[in-house]
Amino acid sequence: MRGVSPLILLAFVGCATTERPRVVLAEREPFVGAPARAVPEPTVVGAPRARDPLIWLNRGVFAFNDVAYRFALIPLAKGYNKVPRAARRGVGNFFHNLRSPVYFLNHALQLRAARAGRTLGRLVVNSTAGIGGLFDPADAWLGWEREESHLHNTLASYGAGYGLYLVLPLLGPSDLRSGVSIGAESFLSPIPYVLGDPEGMALRAFDPFQEFTPRADDYLTLRAKAEDPYIFFRNLHLQGIQRDAAR
């Protein structure tokens, strides 16, 4: 499993120093330095008709994640957040640029030619003038903003439902559709084809970690307020799905 095993490896490495999750909240933060947003209130989150037939398994994985987050991944994230913002922004830009072929492919599969064209243009400009993607001249000079799209978005655009709720080891709240997306897109990453292990594995594991760090404290805030953290994070994730479907 290319998509999950690197994260598991990084977690155990982090336990010797300290360490990570990916999707804990309903949606991903765009990049380091994005405008601050309010943390949602646990008391208002509800998700009727939640399809959670694997709740017995999901609760076990959630308990494992909870320990990993609080005692390893979040402390490491707090340490990483002490790195200068400009350096963290460059790292985020680099990984976003690496994922651009995935975004391009999904825009194309959704028949969004303009978005696909801009994404391809961003890849070319940022890989060259942006020094391998460390900088984002495509946005700064040309106004081509980031437009992410994943396989789960493509599947949803063709009418595929989310299937059922899942909690993934270290990755956190997810669903069957998103799980398939993560697995399939891991094979499209250029990293394993350019770098061997363990370097390639560590680099792929660091991507979701650096993406999570800006909102590391959100997990602790929400967990402390929620009467049942498992139900709250499940409903928050499913509300995100419902919100996206209504757009």
C-alpha cells in the first residue's frame, strides 16, 4: 500500500523523536499562510443517516489515531510550526507542485478544460521559474491560483456516492470513495519512481504531515469540547461531503 505505509513508518520514526495526521477536519487547508478560519463548534455538528456499518472497527482505529495524534504527531507538528513561515511555505509549494499532474488529470476527467489548462500551465511555470516548485510565480505573476481536484471529486462528479464512513490509520476520518482516491493517486506520485526507499518513503510521508501542521491545534480544541469525539469527527467529515455535494 503506497499511500498509507509511509505514514505508518513516519509515525513510528516520530515516536523516537515525536510526530503526524492528514485529514482530521472535514477539508484540507490550502497552504501555509492561508487566512485563519474559525474552529467549528462540536455542539452544532450532526449528520443524520450516517452510513457507518464498520463503527466497531472505526472506533478502534480512531482510538489508535487519537493516541498517535496527541502524544506523537501533534507535538512534532508544533515543533515544525516553529520553522520560519517562508521555509514552510516553500515546502508546501514544492509538494503542491508535485501533486499538480494528479490535479490536471482529474480536471481533464471532469471535462474542465480551463482548469486543466491552468493547472498544466502552473506545473510548467512553477517547475521552471519557481525553482522546482519552491515558489509560486504562476499565481504571483499570472494570477493562476491553485485549483485542486482529486479522484474522489471526479467520482463524485459522475454520481458515485461516498459509500461508507471509514477511519484510516493516521490519516483519520475518510470514506470509501476517498480511500480509493488515496490509494489510486499514490501510484501517480513521481516520488517512488525517482527516489528509492527509505528516502522516497520518508518524502511521501512528510507531504501529508506538512499539510496538517497549520491546523494541528484544532484537533485538541475540538476533542476537548466534544462529548463523543468519534461521533463529532465523523459527523464533521460527513457534513463536509454533504456541503460539497450541494455546491
